Amino acid sequence: MKTLIVYTSNHGTTEKVAYMISSEMQALGSSSIEVIPLKQIYRVDINSFDQIIIGTSIHAGNPPSEMTTYLDKSMNFLLTKRCALYLIGMNEKEIAKSMDKAFPKKLREHSIETEYLGGEFIFEKMNFIERTLVRRITGFKKSVSLLKTDKIKSFAKKLVP
């Protein structure tokens, strides 16, 4: 089965998780996996993939607009493919609401797997305003990773036929 993992990533965490999923799937026997940022989706023939895994992050309660636009425009096509969805974010209390905002209901219902996989604050990749807001809102003063590695492994395992 040919798999595409497509993602949006502001500070690198969603990308990092995409590669973690890919590595885990390869360790379980999947060999044809391509990982690509959404901005480069035009470089691949998405029709040639049997399975599409979509990853996005949530910042200040919203997914990146380019992902929302892509999902709206590609909905009919995506509903013809085997899909899985993952969400990256740091506000675990709001995950249900974030999942609703990030992925349309039709796509969530169609997907074989939909999962929240944790998040990170990477202060080195944030601008001054982002660092200041994160410090004030969350209380975190330095980079922190709350990725759910067990969930990432479990998610990947479910995607290997």
C-alpha cells in the first residue's frame, strides 16, 4: 500500500511526528511511504497513493488556514481514499473542539483513525511575541515536549495493513 503523509508545521513538531509515524510504519513492514509538507503537495501525484495521513497543528485554538483551505478543496477526493488524521497541540483540555476545527466532520467520520498525539513548545523556533504569549498563558519558561510516543506508535501500527 502506497502511503502519503502530508502535514503543516509552524515550528517543526507536526513534521517531526510525520517522520516518527513514517519510521514506525517502516519498522512494521510498510515500505512505500512519502512524507511531504502541504506546501509541496503539487510535487506529487496524490492519485497514486492508496492511503493519505494528514497532520496539522493547532495554534491559539485554530489550525493553519492553508490546511483548512486544502481540506475544503480536496474533500471529495479524500473521501475516495483510505485516510487517517492526527492533531498536534498543547491544550489537551480542548482537543475535542480543536479536532472539530481542524478536520471537517465528514473527513473525521470517513477516516480509519483520528488521534491527538501531543505537542511541544520549542522556544528556539518562536519569535519574541510567540514566546511572550506562551510564557504568559501557559507558564512554561523554556522548551517542553509532551509528545505521546506510545500513541504515535499505536497510531502508526493501525495504518499498516
